[in-house]
Amino acid sequence: MSLKMIRESNVMYSARRIKSPEDVIDLTGRFLEDADREKCLAVYLNNKNEPNAIHVVSVGTLNSSPLHPREVFKAALLCNAAAVILVHNHPSGDPAPSPEDVAATKRLVEAGNVLGVELLDHIVVGRDGEFVSLKGRGLI
């Protein structure tokens, strides 16, 4: 058995390097805008912090979206990611991370450490371009 990765020639990934949470929002914003329930995306990065892939990790309900390490890191391993950044929306419009967001993020950091795939950040997106970076708040 063998596994072969196919790289899409998509403008979205070309010549991009993630340097800040704003770069992540620019890259993923169209996937989350107008979502009526929580949706969590993972942006998988190579060693140069360039996106390898974007994956929908989960689609939840109005106020929750399950985050399991298995779902986050499965695609990370398949696309040879060195790191991952999570992004999810809060349909309420308030980007403040919930206690559940913080707990899930800490669990994912631990799982990533075991697998050798660093969780760089978890960004919560609200309304009108507002967002909160858990790393920026010192929660990672």
C-alpha cells in the first residue's frame, strides 16, 4: 500500500506565508463567513509556515463544535504538516473563547506534542472581523 499526496494548483495556497493571526483570517475568512453554526477549520503548515491544506475539522451546533485530537491530527499527518492552526467561529458574534475552547486547545497542544505537530494557535472569529487569538492571550 502506498499513499500519494496530490497538490492542488490553487491560488489560495501559492506564495502565502502565515506570519500573524490576521494572515490566518485572510486565508480562512470566506469559509466561515455567514456560518449559522460553529465550524472549526484546521490550517496545516509546512516548515516555512506555508499552508499545505485547509480541512474542516468539525461542524457543530449554534454554540458548540466538538474538537477531538484524532480529527485534527489525522489530516496533519497525511499532509506532512509541521504545524497546525485552528480557526473556528462563534455565531453569536462574540469572539471571546469559552472555557471549553481553552480546555480543548490545551488537550490539542498535548496531543500535538506527542505527534510532533505543533499547535501554533487557535483563533476564535466573531462578527465584523473581530477575532481572538488564544496564543495572543497567553492561553497556549
